[in-house]
Amino acid sequence: MPGRDAFQEAARQLTICNACRYCEGYCAVFPAMELRRAFTAGDIAFLAHLCHDCRACHYACMYTPPHEFAVNIPQVLSTVRVATYARYSWPPVLARLFHDRLLTAAVTAGAVALVTALTWLFAGPGRLFALHRGPGAFYEVIAYWAMLIPGLTAGVYAMAVWLAGGARFWREIGEPAQPLTSGILAGAAGDALTLRWLRGGGPGCPYPRASASGARRLLHGLVFYGFASALASTTLAAVYQDLLHRLPPYPVTSVPVVLGSLGGVAMIAGSAGLISLKLAGDREPAEARSVALDYAFLILLGLASLTGILTLVLRDTRAMGVLLAVHLGVVAALFVTAPYGKFVHAVYRYLALVKNRAEQRAAAPPAAPHGTF
């Protein structure tokens, strides 16, 4: 799209789609599009984040390149999504910088090196490579406060940037006329938790190629629910330690370890599977910068999970200290980059689903009075 702003190009293509309306059954984008006759920047941002990059519309469209209309909805909406990551985040310059995979790799390597070097400096090689077993073994290598304070700081910062970006996004897309009820919020949560719009109208998304498949929905679910399980594990471990006064590491059959292990394995499998789908994917509906962000996020998430699993498996060996430092470094990099990469799409996606639920409810015809025909 040389010489044309991504938002303008998206408006041009959606205007063509609005005249055609062949794809209205594939996902939420097209019914939402049909409620509009012209498209503001807020409308484009809303529709871009409502799009799940399923690509069913692309393979059904008769106006894709080389047709002169050159309609490529998955690609142009991916371009808009990438632009909005910088548009709504703070400071925007960091989002633009972290769109470079090399910088993300450098931050990850730097975080791992920094944590390992500090551990070596303060704990010493004797403690770093020693055997540590029993309650409090991890803290003999890295002090509890040295894990807690940086982790909380990075987590709070990421949440603050996400909330600020979400507020900017919500203002730009426009609050729906329909009041937000618990039913609308719960319905949008259900759409997100079930990955409803990765069904491609029923049989699954034509991803990575033109044949319908449920693989992407399954793998995305593994990543999402794996992360949720790992987060629950971390939260429960904090309860064990701070309320029940039971120090880690915990037995392999304990609830925190089981949840963390299941979550870690699910994230590794889901990340590896999604990467393989992208490697085999059709390049025509893809957007290069969006794919690069996907790779960076999936690799970082997979590394965080893998190093966590290795730390668990080898916690009774002399490798535990180094593995713990490496794991914490990767997790630090994940949270530092979280506000500016693909991680943030969850915030905008949910808000778009909320607005869509509200719009569709407002547009629905009123129910016929009881007893009428």
C-alpha cells in the first residue's frame, strides 16, 4: 500500500466489502462493518481489533489481487493493528522500537546476562553452583526481595501501560450507545475465552493455508490457558508462602507445581505449534511486521516456559542456580516488552468484543410482543 495511509486503505477496502457483503457469516467484523456507511479512524481501529486474522474472507473473496480492487482484508487490518500498538501505548517510541525483533532479542539476552551477572556478584560462584534443597532453596541463590521488587515493578508498569492504552483505544473507537451491562461484558468474555471468532464461520479458519482447520484455535487456546494456569500457579505459591508460611520449592504433586507444569507444557506446545503454522502460512494475506511481532512474542513465551520447566526438573542439581537466574531474566524481558508487543492485543481485542456485543444488541430487532404473529 505505498503512498496510502493504512487507515485510508482499510476504509477503501471495507467500503468495497460493504457493497458486496458476501462474507458476513464468517466472523464478527462484517456484521459490525454493515452498521456503518463511512469509516472513521476509530471505526477502523475497532474493526481491526475485532478481526482475529482468521482469513476465511480472503479465500472467499473474488476481489483479491491481482484484481484491480486489490482487497486484502486480513493484511490491511493487521497493518492497522500494528500501527495502533504504537498509537495507544506510552511512550509510543518504545512500541516502535520493540517492533524490531533484534531489539527484543537484545533485551532478552541483556536481561538474562544482567540477572545472571548480579546473581554471580552477590551470591558468588560457590553458592550459584552449589546444591540447594529443602524449603527456601531458591532464596539461597537469589534473595526473595530481589525477585519480588523487580517483578512487581515490571508487572505494575505493564498493567499501567495496558490500562492507559485501553483507555485511549476506548475513547477513539467511541463508547457504544447501548449501556454496558453485565450481560454484554460476560458475553464478550465468553467470546474471548472460547475463541469464538477463530471458527471461520463453523469449520475452522483457513490457516495456515486455504483449507479450513481448527488447529490455530486449539494452539491459541493452549497458549492462553497455559498462561492462565501458570499465573494461577504463581498466585497460589504466593498464598502458600505469605499466608501459610510454606517456603518453596514445593513437592511435585502440590497444586502450585502441578498448575505451573501443566501451564508451562501447554505454552511450549502452543507456542511451537503456532510458530510452525506461521512458517507454513500463506504470505499473501500476512503482514510482515505483525508476523515478526508474533514470532518475538511466541519465542519469548516459549523460552520463559521452557526455562521454568527445566528449573523444576533440575532443581535438585547444581544447575538449579544458573537455570533460576536464566528463567528470571527471560521472564523480566517478557514483562519489559509486554506493553509494546503482541501481548497487548488481548486488551484491545476484549474491548472490541465488548463494543461489538453492545452494538449488535442495540441493532437487534425488538422481540415481538407475546401472542403476535
